[in-house]
Amino acid sequence: MSSTSEAVLVPYTDILRQECPRLRILVVGKSGAGKSALINAVFGVEGATPVSHRTPGVHNIDTPFSFPQNDRIIIHDSQGFEPGEEGNIKIVSDFIDRRSKMPALADQLHAIWVCAEIPFAGGRLFEKGVERILLEYRGNLPIIVVFTKLDVLREDQGNKLEKQLEQQGQEMDDDQFEAELDTIVASAVQDLCFEPLCALMLSEPPKWVATSTTDARYKTTIADLVNLALELTKIDKVWIEMAIAQRSSAQASIDASIRVGRKRYWRGLISDIFLGFTMRSVLEVLQKDIVNVWNMHDPEKHLQKPEFLALLSALVEDLSDEATNNYPLTEKAMQAIIEHPAAIIIAGPTAVVVLFAEWVRGTFKKTKSSIRCLVAFIIDLTLTMDTLFYLVLSRGQTPIKIALVNSALRMYNNRKAPVHASIKAWVDGWGPFAHLDADVVIKKIGDIIMHNSVKPEQWAMTEEGFDESWMPIEALREP
């Protein structure tokens, strides 16, 4: 196939980015409500300085904030609504109306997040301006109310409980105390947040979540916010962009991987879309789509490099009918380069030769062995990214390093056996390709991924110490 023809294998995520390159969110709330901390936690930009051309001391809702650590998100910030500031309420309303009418999806406002600090010490839950925004735009845009600083409420209620126990001469062990405190905090959130919200809206209130960005006990509430935002997003391309932009829910990234795959290339597994292409070019487009969906902070593009792709090919090769060649760069290796140049990469300034597994060499052929390997490649890469996600999350959203990728590959390699066994049993039981339903195949791939995805509460995420060079391909092969 000519290089011109091979340009057809464009990642779907690249096509999506042309129409909706970034998620655009308006964050409403007064200063000190925890807006910045919330954005940092959801989108993995902790410690990053947003890029803005705002003049110091001058508020401009039209000036977007973007982040060098995550270029899939744009934030517009409304200042607080002080008493008598009718002008600012109009500015925000006009901004929402104007953005809602823009023809290009990229320019439209995709969501509104209203941040309100839980009023545990008394006081008003919402400013008048925020109440007007909630009342006027309910149903027009996906709106979520985020009650922040749940940890501060918990500390306050914990102090009160300790004092109460002391006055009554009672004692509780730590587990009993925490369980009782959980109940008290949940009840306080209902009284202080949900009931006033219901009283304001009269009809069905907007979706809401109470969260903390500092207390590990409430870490899952950040993922809850992401999942809630996705639930409210009805435009498919915006849904995918939101799932890509966030960095706090592995489930959302898995779901987005499946949804993107369904659009084009996973569907092509049992069609003729890959016929005539080199197997390497097929793997590259699958790699780019899956890696792009997970949107990790990877400034050196390690996850797009051929070295990573070659290691992934070794993960899969036990499912291939091709023989495994464990050779160094010798006469046999040189012969492989001559016969299959498309499966060889000369990488980096030092001209390192990257040899792929045997099944990657040559052009794609629509055989059970090839399809079995491609299915395994999709599943193995997705589950490796899932593992890497939790390794990164445990380290505080640091940039991707080769050592971390090596660790994720080793961890997944140690648990891949049942995954590959299920793939082999499933694919080998297929009848003629013409009788297969692409949607059924994609659903099964998704089911295998979900069944084998990381359960962080059950599996300790510990990083092994490896240097900053790619592991040898033999490290992933069975002895």
C-alpha cells in the first residue's frame, strides 16, 4: 500500500480534535470557594500555573484559562456576586447566552460548575447572583453544583462529637468514631446543602456532589464529579472530550477508549479496513487513539514512541501463531530487517534499532491469528494504561517517565495470563468472519477490559525501581 493510501489510517482522536479540541467549562463561585483546587484535582494540573492574558486586578469572564500540563481544558471563571453587583450578573448571563449560540462546537460552553463552600458555620449557601444563574439556566446546559471543603465540615463535626462524648463520659474506638462521624457528616450535608438547594429550585434540583480536594477519604468524590458530568453530557463529541480532559477517573478513560474504538478502528477488526496496510501501521493508529484518550502528562511523548509499541508487541506474542525470535542484532536479525523493513524502527539520535515481535512483521492478513493478536493488543494497551493511571495518581500527577511505563508493563505482564486465556478461547471459537457482528465483538472487548481493570482498593500500587531506559523486550517474555 502506498504512503498516500496509508494516510487514511488517521486516529479518530485527531479527527475529533479538529472539531472539539478542548472542553470549555464556566466555573461560578466566589473567591475562596475552592474553584482552583477543584480544577487541579479533576484535570490533573496540580501545581500548574494557568496561562491567561488577564490584566492583574481586572476581571474578564471572556479571558480563558488554559494549562500547559493539560491542553484539553479551557476554564472561564466568574468572579463572586457581591450585593448590588447587578452588572456582573448581567456579564455572566450575557456570556452564557453568547457562547450557547455560537455555531462551532469548539466555541460553545460545554458545562457550568457552580462551586459553593459548605456553610458549616452558618451564613448563606449561595450568593444572589449564583441563585439567578441556577434558576435561569437549569435545563439549558449541563449544570453541576459542587459543595466544597467537605473536609472542613468533617473536622468541625468531629470536634463537636469529641466534645459531646467527653461531656457524656463516653468513649468510642477509632472505627466506631469514624463510622459515627460519617453518618453525622452525611446528615449535615443534607441539612446545609441539599435541602436549601431543593428549596431554591422548587422543581427537581440540579445534580450535585459534595467533595474535598485535600482529604484522602473523599478522593472518590472527584471521580464521582467526573462521572456525573459525563452522565449529563448529551453531545457525543463533548462527552468524549470531557472523558479525555479529566485525569481523575480511570473508568471514564476506559469508557472513552471503548467509545472511540467503536467509532472506527475497533470496528475494523473484522472488516477489510486494514487489508493492505502494514501491521505496524495498524498498531500505530490503535496506539495513538488509546494513548490520546488517556491524556496523561507526557511531555516527552514516551507513550507514542516505537520502543513502547515494541514492548507491547512482546506482551501479545504468546497469542500469535508466529514463532518467537529471541535474537539480538545478529545475522538473523539483519535478515529480518532486510525482509521486513516496515517492522523495524531506527529510533533516536543514537540510531537504536527497535525490533518488533515476529507477528508485527509484514502486512495485515485477516486471519484468526492476526485478529487474536490485535484484540489482545487493544486490551493489553488499555489495561497497561489503566495500571499506569494509578501509578501516576499515586505520585501526584507527575510527568510520565520511562521507569514508570516499565513498571506498568511489568505489573500488567504479571497478571495477563487469564486475560490472554479468555481472548484465545473466545476468538478461537469464532465462525466465519462474515457472520460476526462488530458491535458484539466490541462489547466483548469492553467486557474483558472491565473485568480485568485495576481495582485500586484491592491492589496496592507500588512502583518498582528501574532506571530511565526502556526495558529489553525479553523482560516481557516467559522464561
